[in-house]
Amino acid sequence: MAEALGVSTATVSLALRDSPLVADATRERIKEHAREIGYIYNRRAASLRTSRSGILGVVVRDIINPFYAEILGAIEDELDRSRQTFLLSNHYDQLEKQRNFIDTLLQLGADGVIMSPAIGTPASDIRMAEENGLPVVLVARSVEGADVPVFRGDDAYGIGLATTHLISLGHKRIAMIGGTDETSTGRDRYQGYVRAMEEAGLAVKPEWRIPGPRSKQAGFEATEAFLALQDKPTAAVCWSDLVAIGFMNGLARAGFKPGADISVTGYDDLEESAIATPALTTVWNGQRDVGHRAARALLDRLTGKDVTGSQELIRPELHIRQTTGAPVER
Amino acid sequence: MAEALGVSTATVSLALRDSPLVADATRERIKEHAREIGYIYNRRAASLRTSRSGILGVVVRDIINPFYAEILGAIEDELDRSRQTFLLSNHYDQLEKQRNFIDTLLQLGADGVIMSPAIGTPASDIRMAEENGLPVVLVARSVEGADVPVFRGDDAYGIGLATTHLISLGHKRIAMIGGTDETSTGRDRYQGYVRAMEEAGLAVKPEWRIPGPRSKQAGFEATEAFLALQDKPTAAVCWSDLVAIGFMNGLARAGFKPGADISVTGYDDLEESAIATPALTTVWNGQRDVGHRAARALLDRLTGKDVTGSQELIRPELHIRQTTGAPVER
DNA sequence: CTGAAAGCGCTTACAG
DNA sequence: CTGAAAGCGCTTACAG
């Protein structure tokens, strides 16, 4: 292109980026020519030279899960505005997949990564990325010992809200369905439930916990175990909205009306929870806030700004709808 | 690295890629050293040189939509196996967003793109990408005049299956909810419904079509319009499962039991449709097939294989569950 | 089996 | 305001 126009490559480069160093006439001539020949800017070459790629990575467990999809939507909003390209990946809680993805980001010279770390992610993985110039921001799950910003809700507090709400309606035997001790959300929510029960002076039986379910399907399948429980709990605190929705479908199939016969709470307040029938009582978990803040924090880190104090937890809120009511003995 | 080991860069390059041209001992020494210093392969540089990037793009309307998420899952399966990195984007049916994404792919030297084109995508956009060395494969929606492989279901046939099923149960007044004439799926499904009605000698009233809804929320909101319809249709063919699920929730809120009081069919057979309560009668649309075939076709194009004959439509199947039954007058 | 050299397409000092 | 030159980190003929 420089050749065709009889100018230097430096001038072309500057003109295309609207540098004031180039005379207006020259710039216009160059831009016009670029349009004509359908010039395509080669970002690989530029990035090789400048060592900034304009690529940001995002890796979560599974974007089919609306919980992550909502976080992602917010990240996308923020990133679009700053004209960054983002590379997305699921890790399905496989450390291997997550590592491959981080490697790819490193090889492409990505500018940073937002991750909801896979189960078992060691702090050293995070440190390795950081040391190789890939700033990390965590969402939804934290990693013990990793000194990077984390954006997530206050899980123990949030589940306490749901549990206490059920207790205030008169429930004394409350089960907890779903979640795993392998993630911080699973641990924190179970502990929050236990604490709320104990604070109300209620017994907590280990059998009342049905751990594992984290999807609609699994919540649906957990219905049988719940209905077979010895002491016939009158309510269930679910680990997430997906689990709660699956569980509610299971109850309906078994002839129970959620809210009327058995009280159910969810967690996350997904968009679809408000239109579920009956509408799900749940805990708003600030997915969009998490996404926005995480993206902003990463962008700030890139421009060298200080992002300390970003560890503070988002405060969940209880949204009472139709699936909770007075206890009914079976 | 070459310097530290006293070999040439060429040798290092070859050794790391396991070239048989390098002596075993040399190779091991180089690889060992690479591990020690935590060497990171620079893909930008390699790609600049070889003009292959290992990046594939995928752009769909909205991955929060499980229909696309399921296609995507299948694409991911296939691409993982071939060690390609994929760049994902939503276009939300905004041509501008789609064009930005294609530009980005071009700038990064992407090897190809799988797209479910935004409403209004002209064939010239596809041609432009192809001419600049970016092979295109289409999924779910076709583009008039674009001569590239398309993978999608036979929409007219599939909706005919659902409509005919309702007719065989005795329904004579059947509404169609959702979809837009701006997409091939919207047009084809409406036409398929009209044809099935006409072939059975039934009247088709334009008012019975409630166009627009394409989400759970919109399906939910369409309930009111449906219930207000003059001739009180006894059944509704929905444009998609999402619309059907939202609509069912709306019916339940209004006191009607889907399947018993009003028959409902969906389209796509999403995973969650089987556990909805009542379980949704719907049309399997082969999302996973679409994803797998599209990815394979793109990979084949990259290796120069012939992919003609890939235009053939996937044949949908009717999955009868609990939301369809004999007509009941209101 | 290994090395020296060129070049992919940019950007950035530097000189004029 | 513009040009000549170097260099980012690879790979690929080519020579030995």
C-alpha cells in the first residue's frame, strides 16, 4: 500500500490510526485508498510489535447455565464499550480444559482473563498466569491463597435470608438440596443454612442435606430422595434456582403443589424464576453486578489502576414470591 | 533460548514441534530447557509467518438461548478434538455487531467461521468474508444467494408434524404463536403450519397467528392475546420450546392445564422440555447434529475437502409427551 | 542432522 | 510533516 501511494509504511500506519502527525490531505488519500483496496488490518502483526492483543479471556464452568450466561452478558456489555475482543471457554470443572485455555490465552498474548475457577484450581495456577503477564480476575468462586480480585455474592448471608424466611413462616424441619463442598458456593451456602437453623434453635439433621444436584435435571431427580426423608421436612432450601425449578417440577409430578404443600426457595434469581409457575421465592445474587464489576476491574488493571478493595462481597436480597407459605404436614 | 543452548533458532523451532529432522538428544535437551524456563509459544508470531491462526469464529444470535447453546456444545466437542481455539460472539440480530465480529476475525487471521446469520444479512457480507480467505458455514438460518454450506432442520416439514398431530387428535381451531417473518425459520414454520391446516381442509385465520414471541418471557406474555382470541382455538402450535414453556406458564397462571384444557406443542426439543411439567410435546430439531455437522464441514473445508451435498436438511421428529390431548371447548 | 538468512505486517524511535 | 531502519518471535526454504 505504501508503495502504491509513494509514501512510507510509517506514514500509512500513522494515517490509519488518525495520528495528528500526518497531514490531513495525506491521511485522507491513504484512508481512501485503504477503503478501495479493502485493506484489512493485521492484528497479529500489530500485537507482535506492541505486545498488546486486545483479547480478553473469559472462562466459566458452563455457559449453558443461565447463571453464568447472565454474568457473561454483563461482561460483554462492558467489554464491547472498550472494543476488546473476548475469547470464551467452558471448563466443565475439568482442570485440564481450564489449563489448556489459559495456555492458549498466553500464546495469543491475551491482555487478561476473567474466570470462575474450576473445582480444584490451585493458587499456583493463578500465580503462573499473573507471572506471565496475564492479569486474573475471579467471579462467583474464590480460590484460597490467590491474591487477585474476586467478585461474588455473600453466600452464607444470602442463604441465611432464605432459611430465616422459611423459619419465620413456621417451618421447623427444613431440608437443603444441592451444591457441593468442592466449591466455595457449596460450602458457604450449606454453612449459612446450618447457622440460620442453629440460631433459631432448630435441629439440623445431616440426612436433611441432599448434596450433589446443580442442574434442573438433578433437582428433578432429587425429588424422590426428598420425599423419602424420614422426618418429612415441610420445606426445602435449594442451592440454586435451577435445582429449585427442577425440584418443583418433580414435586408437581408427584402431586404436590410447591408453595401450598411444600415450600421451596431458590438461589440466584434467574430471569426465568419470576415466570416459573408458581413464581419462585429466591435470593437475588447480583449476577449482572458481578459481571460488570469484574470487567471494570480487569479493564482498570490493564490501564494500571489500583483495584484493591474489590474483594467486598455483593449483598444478596430475598425476593419473596409464591413458592413459600405456612408449613403443611404430609 | 537458541542462544542459551548454543543451537540455531531453526533447530529449536523444529525440536519443539517434534520434527524427525532433529536428533533425539538435541530435541530432549531443548524440550527440557523449554520446560525449565517456562517457555511460552508465541502463536501470533507463528501465525504471522504461516498465515494459519488456529482460530475459528462462532457467531449466533444469543447463547443464553439454549437452542444455540446446544448447537454450540456440539461444535465445541468437534473443535476440541482438532485443537482449534474458538472465538464466540452474540450478534443479537444487529448487523453492525456481526460485522464487527467478522472484521475482528479477519484481522486475527481466523481460519473460518460458523454463523447463524443476523436478520438482514446480505449475501454480499458472506461473499466478502469468503473473498478475504474466511470460509463460512451457516447454521439454523440460511441466507438467500449465499453459496456456502447450511445446516438446519426442515422447518416446514417439522411444524407440519406438530400441526398434523393436533389435527389427528381432533383439533380444528389451532393458533400459531411466535416467530418472525424476518428469519427463514419464522417463515418456513408458519408456512408449514398453514399447509398442514389446508391439507386437512381446515380454515386458517390470520388472527390465529400471534407473531413476535421468541423467548420464554414473550411466550408468557402472549397468553393474554391467545385467550382473547375470537374463536377460542383449542390448541397452539408454538414456534419454539422457549415460547411454549413461557406460554404454558401463562396458561397455568390463568388457571388452564396445558394438555388437559388446551393443547400445546413446542419446537426444538430442548433438554429441559422433557422435564417441564407437564412434559412438552415437541419437535426434535437436531441441534446437536447441526453443530457437529457444521463443525465437521468447516474443518473439512480447511483441509481442502469437498463439502458439497451438505445442504440437505435434517429431518425433524415429533416427540409426543403430555401437553397434547383431545380438544376441550372453553 | 544443523545453521544462517529472509520475511510475515506491523509500530516506534530517530533523523531530516 | 515524512522517510529509512530496526525489530517483535516465529517458520521455511536453502546450504552445508
